[in-house]
Amino acid sequence: MKKVLIFLMTMVLTCSISFSYNSDIMNIAKREYPNDKQMQQYIYNRQLSAYNYMATVSDKEVEDIATYEYPNDYSMQQYTYNRQLSSKNYMKTVSDNEVKNIAIHKYPNDYSMQQYTYNRQLSSKNYMKSTTNSRARNKAIRKYPNDYSMQQYIYDREVY
């Protein structure tokens, strides 16, 4: 008897949670398209699909980033989750530890910005290695010793 009662209580709770999320998702659709039932259904389906996707994700840290950025938009959570996870995996493969540390220090909780910063800083670091005007290079390094993209900006401003 207890098992049946526990099962029934679990089912009621699951249904009420499911109903709550379905209502939340429908509210998202109605907010976006208050006068268009067809678009509401489209948004509802897209949001529901993204909600179901987010229920299956495995990286809790990245999930937290996505849900923090978009607490009321499952579709954007899914997009952000995938972008952040891809960038997190990318950052595991990079080879220049100095530039990696710059990116992590600047954006400790945003893998996509880490990837962007890493690529930008690495490009500028390589650029600065190829510069020929030592006076402008030294000025840029002195002014921004830990930021290769700013070094490049200062160098170019001095030379061109």
C-alpha cells in the first residue's frame, strides 16, 4: 500500500511540475507573439524541445552558465550551453599557456569569451613578434605588458 501511495504521489508531483514548465513555456511563446497563435505554437515547440535538451545535458558548470544568462529562455540556454561547451573543450586543447592564462584571468566564467580572447591575443602576440620598429614595439610593451592586442593597437598607432 505504501509503495502504491508513494508512486501515486510521485506521479502527481511529476505531472504538476511538468504542467508548470509547460505553462512557463507557453507564457514565453505568448509574450513573444501575443497575437499570433501559429507563431506561439512554433515558439512553444522550439522552447519545449530546448527544455527537454537542457534536461539531458551533462556538464553542470556549463549548464549553470547557460541558465544564469537566460533563466527564462530554454532555446537560448541550449544555444549558450552548446557554444560554451564547445569553447570549454577548445580551451582544453590550446598550446600557449601564457595567452591561455590571460584569457582565463579576464573571463574566468565565460568559455566563449576565453576562446575569443585567446585567439585575439595569440594573433596579436604573433604579430608583435614580427614587428620591425623597436621603438614603437618597446613603447607598446611598456604600456601594456600583459595585453598583446593592446600592444598591437599601440604599435600600429605609433607606426602607421
